[in-house]
Amino acid sequence: MTLALAQSAEKVLRHEVSEGAAVDDVATAAVQAFDKLTHHFSRLVGASGMRMLLARAVASVRPTYPWLPRELTTPADAPWADLRTALAEQAPEVAAQAFAALWSDVVGLLGRFIGDRLVGRLLRELWPQIFPAGLMEEQR
């Protein structure tokens, strides 16, 4: 995980908390962030493609965070319910660390799939105050 992506994960989490999640509800903020990311990037990779990337990220970071779900179920009304439940059962600091690891993996996979510049541009569209121009290029 690059420092820039880890820092961006922390900023996204703080931003999502300020947009309605309870101050200490890291799980809700994390799910809101992944939901926004999925909705925005699904134009290019599809909603199922985004879920697959997140599932791949979960498998990748699960050795460090073994409490993460083995599989993500995806009911239409709550696609990240399993992830939210797993994060909510952890201390806020641990949940935030797991989110940062997942975020970095998903964004990194997106960068390899559609290119870092396009990922950077799309992240800026979602969170312009968090993702300055050039962030994705710096991670390589």
C-alpha cells in the first residue's frame, strides 16, 4: 500500500463520516465510500466488475484481517452488508486500517485495469478536495 493511497483512504473515511455517518461509525463510512466508488466506476467496469475487484481485495488483505468475510454476498438492497457487519464488529482503529488496506487494493487494481490517470480523474470527480491532480501517478 502506498503512502498516498493510505492517506487518501483516511481522508475519504473522514469525509464520509462528515457526510452523515455517526462520528465513530467507521463501518458505515467505509461502506458509503465503497458504494460511491462502485456507482461511479461501474460506468466503465460494471457493478459486478467493481464487486469482483472488492472481493479480490478482500481475499488479498484477509491474511492480515482474518475476520473479513470469506465471500461478499451482494443483495441488491445492501451490497456491502457483509463487509459492514465485519467492520462494525472491530475497534474503530482496526476497521479503519482494514478499510485503508481494502481501499488501496481496490484503487490499485482499478489503476492496473483502466489506467492510473483515468482512476485519478474519476476519484477527483467524486472527492475533488481529497484527490489532487497527479496523485495516482505518484503511486507508481
